[in-house]
Amino acid sequence: MSQADIVVFRRWKDTGDVIALFPELPADLDGDHCDAYEHIGQHGGADYHGVIQQTIPCSLNDAAALAQELRTTGYKLRPIKRVGRVHHEARRQTAADVRRTM
């Protein structure tokens, strides 16, 4: 994990559960999907834009329990509200770097 793990907390419209999206951490070798984490299911890959469409913004207070769970697993969280192109490019570059070492 990096020095600070950029994270976006969102709440699912249908269930109200909180999801953490890590826009700079790739979940696949092409970097198309980002790493994500929820209480149930824990780590997985996510289509960032697809999740954004199915969720609403989440306050840090509402995400506190999930943030604490992530910190206990070693994440150093840096929550942000909006992701820019630079974050998606960083994810794709990390995936490309991993591919080159294989």
C-alpha cells in the first residue's frame, strides 16, 4: 500500500451499506477496475463509474466503522470526495508496472 491510500466512501442507494473505493489501486492487470471494500464480502474489484451511478455520497461519520475496519488491516486512509483523471491514470500505471514485472 502507498503512504496514503486515496479512498472514496459511498452509500448504496438500495441497501444503504457503505463501500470504500480505492481509485488508485488496480483490481485487475489492466487497471480497468479499482479495488473496493465492504463489511460483507470485503475486498473486491469495482467498476468505479458504475458504482458511482448506483451510490450516493457518504459522510465520513457514516463511513467511520468501515474506515476503522480498513485501518486495522493496514490502510492509511486519505478520504476524498471527487476523483479526477489523475487517479484513474495512476491506477492504470500501477497495473502496467505490475504487468512489466511478471
